[in-house]
Amino acid sequence: MEDIIGYIILFVSGLGALYLYQWRKDKIRLFPLSEQHYPESVLTVLILKKSGEIKSLVLRFYAKKEMTLQELRVEMISPENEIFSVSLNKILNAQLFPVKIAPDSSFDFEFEMDAFKDELTGQSVRFSAFRLVAQNAKGKKFKSHRLAFDKRWAIFKPDTGKYN
């Protein structure tokens, strides 16, 4: 009888561990990749992962003062440090712009990783790195750190060598 109770306890604890593992694996997680501080804003690039895969890229724009964003772009940087700029309005909802951000609040721009990769690889320019750029109504640009893809399309900051 005691053996049966022991087996039941082991079986229930195994099921509990399996459930806990599955719950943690399916949890949506945000990982910070880049954060740039400007006098009037903070630009943060986050990676959204679910089930261990990068699902989307989140560009969080925090405004310290009232601000209007006109456009989001990606600057593709060639190995020779030539810059080619592409608008991200096609990936995002183009009717979204201009975006007004109240003081001391933030706005998240989220785009699917597959659509972002297709947009970058669909260009005729060969690139080794890229930057995400937000432009306000006055024409001032807010740029992220230089980012790059590795062989398996994971994003990292090439100047630090830290992978996501």
C-alpha cells in the first residue's frame, strides 16, 4: 500500500513539473537589446520571445516632453559604412503616423520578425548592420545602437558581442 502511495506522489509531482515547464516555456518574454537616452526621449529596442523563438521586435519610444513622431525607418549599413535608409511604414500601419506622445509616457511600435527580415532582405543593398530610427515632426532623428543578424537570424549588438 505504501508503495502505491509513493508511486502516486511521484506521478503527480512529475505532472506538476511538466506543467510548470510548459507554462514557463510558453510565457511571452521581453528582452532589452538597445537603449539610447536623449535629452527629450528614450529609445529602447526590445525582443519579444515566445517558446524560445523571436516573434517580434518592439521599438519603445518614451517622451520626456510632448512629441510627435512622423516616421520610423531602418538604416541599413553596408560593410563599407555606406548608409541606405528604408521606411518601416509598410510593415507598420501607415495610417498610424503621425503619432503624438504625451509627456512622460511611452508608445510601442511592434513589428513581426518575419516581416522585418523580409523587408530588409528584399532590398537590393547588401548590409552588415542596421539601426532603427525614429524621426519627429521637427526632423530630429533618434537612432538605436548599431544592430546585426548572425547566421541564424538572432539579433545582437556587434560592438558588444552580446547575443539575445
